[in-house]
Amino acid sequence: MAIQTFRGRDLDYTSWRETHIDGFVVNVDESNPTGTRIHKASCVTLQLPIDKGQDLTGPYPKVCSGDAMELRRETGNPRACPVCSP
């Protein structure tokens, strides 16, 4: 399964999530690697509205895949989101 990385591409990222609702997203915290988390694509914590001017993929790049194991391997096995528990 292909891994997609979104940095500064909010519309592409939200489109990916909408079409891969059963997929997984790693929210990368480059300033604090222990803050990097893996989420289900449907996680409510990822549901921030772009129309309010929030930059979703600039400060926190998103690495996405339909395969959680592959995504974990490729991103250093980040901690699981406590809300969606992927």
C-alpha cells in the first residue's frame, strides 16, 4: 500500500482522508518527536476546519496510508492516539 506525505497541502490531505476513511494518519510533531501520534483517518482530533484559516499540514506534516503496520514501520512506530486507539 502506498504511503502519502502531506506538507503544506491541506486540500490534498483532507481529500485523502475523505477517500480513505478506513486509513491511518501519522500527525508528525517535528518540534517534539514524542508528540507524534498515529490516528485512524476518521479520528475526531483530526477534524479541524480549514476554512477557519488553520494550517493543518504545515506545522504538522501528515503521513498517511491504508496499512497501519506499514505506516508504523515507516514512521518509527509512533504512539497511538488515546482518543481513536488505532
